Amino acid sequence: MRLNYPTNVKIVKVPCTGRVDVLLILKAFESGVDGVYLAGCLEGECHFLRGNLRAKKRVQYVKTLLDEVGLGSGRVEMYNMSSAQGQRFAEVAREMTEKIRSLGPSPVKKQGVRSKVIG
Amino acid sequence: MIVANRKTLEEILAMLKPYKKVLLLGCNECVTVCATGGEREVGVLASELRLSRAKEGQEIEIKEQTLERQCDHEYIDQVRPFVGDYEVILSMACGAGIQYVGEKYRTKPVLPAVNTTFLGVTLEQGVWSERCQGCGTCILDQTGGICPIARCAKSLLNGPCGGSSNGKCEVDKDLDCAWQLIVDRLKELGQLDRYEEIIPVKDWTTSRDGGPRRRIREDLKL
């Protein structure tokens, strides 16, 4: 398909978004990323039945934590797409990048890492 | 189990304001089961604190440690080798654990990261409910195994009151009337005649009214 998506998106592969713990997302922010989004399978199509639904709840929880910390809940999001939706993947990468760019750099920024995908 | 709620980050940050080196202590018992102060919650709080301080451009060093229990001195002793390296201890245990840590390290301020709330059960994952108030004189044999002290908003010994409506308490429409539960349970047990028995005025000296309580088993003492 040779689709383009922003180069600042860094992909972290996990077996299922159900693997993504709250702490993993927080550690990403501690390392200085500006935003994190999870790209999970479509709802109802999780190979492990509820992995993406668990991830969705955890993302909601992390949003409350980020609000508490003062980074803002908009810096973390959950997206759902199938592995056959390359177009959607690129679209989401652009959408999230634009969103994070409008929020500006993370106030806890340390290094040059821009944003991070888990999923 | 003892159920607790974590304090807000704002409250915790305010308590920690003067400190840069923090020993954050979790507990592997009740507060782990109610997902308030176990190893995972210690990690989340430590991360939140680091992010908050980093955002303000302030330093903080946090040592994360989760003890088997904070209500037994042999576990509290495990932090003795390095407790001196930190300015303050922030405990995520119940009120008993927080105080006991303070008693063992008298020169260190020990701060509470949680509000200890009640003795309860897990209704489902993520939902806990109060069952016991530790009054010191159990009457569950008379009330169909349902405690009116802990579960009736008025702790009525002979209920229900006029605020009971359709099995719910007037305090909260989602709250079961304890006395309705008691009557229903006594019916199921075929013991409804027990409902006729008047429970006399309770002797509260076994509860908090008798002052802080203590239990001694001479045969177990070393």
C-alpha cells in the first residue's frame, strides 16, 4: 500500500492491547513522550476476547491520572482498527499527531522522543 | 478486608511539598486486594508524583517498596537499612499500618496516601461493600447473618425504621435496607420467629466507646 504516516510516531509492538498496563503508559510519559495512543483490534474481534475492551478502560483511567497530574487527558487515546485497515492506521497516526501538536510538547519532556504508539 | 481509598494527588503533593526524597511504602495485604495501596498502586502513584514534579521543574526521588504487611514489625524492619536515606515515608497501607510504621521510625514523618474506610467484601471486581464495623459484640446469630450495625444507616437493633421503602434505605435509593435484608434472610432460613425477639440496648463498651482496644493471648506470648 506504501502509505505514509508521520515519522515522529514510534511503534511499540505488544501481543494484544490487553497487555498494555497503566504503568506502561505512565512510563512512556515519564520518558518524555508528548502523547500515547493504543491501536487495538476492532471491538468484538479481540483474539483474546476482551483485551481491547480492557485496554479501553485502562486508557480512560490513565486519562483521569493525566488530568490529575496536569498533563491533560487528551495526550492519551484509544483507537480501534483491524490489521487490514492500513489506510485507517495512517489516518489515525496523522490525526493523533495533529492533536498532540496542537497540545504542544509535554511539560515533562526530557529527550527527543515525540510520540509513541502501543498496540 | 480493610478497604481504603487513595487520597487525591493534590492532597498528596501538598503533604510532600517540603520533601525531595520519599520512601513510598505499599502493603501486600488488604490494600492490595482493594486495589488501593499494593505494588501496582505504588508504581502508579510514584509515576504520578514524578510526572507532577517534573512538570513543575522540581526534583523528587522516590524509592518504591511494598511490604508483606505494615501491621507487623518484622516486615517494617525490612526497610531499616535504607530508611535513613529518605526524608519522609509515604505509606499506602491502612491507618493501622501507617501508624505502626511511624512508631517504628520515630524520627521520620510518616504521611498517609490513603483514607481508610471500612471492613468489607468484594461484590465484584472493582466494587467493595461494607459489612462489619468491628463493634466487639457480634449479633449475626440473631439477625440472619446480616449486620444491622454496619449495614443499617442508623445502626438500628430493632428495625426497619419508617425510611425503608421497597427494600431500599431513605439515605440512598441504591442502598438496601439492612432490616429488609434481615427479614428476607430470616424467612429463607425459616427463622422468622427470631424477628419477634427484641434485641436489648447494646453494650458499646466493647466497641470504640470503651477506648482503644487490645487483645492478649498469653499462651502465644514469647
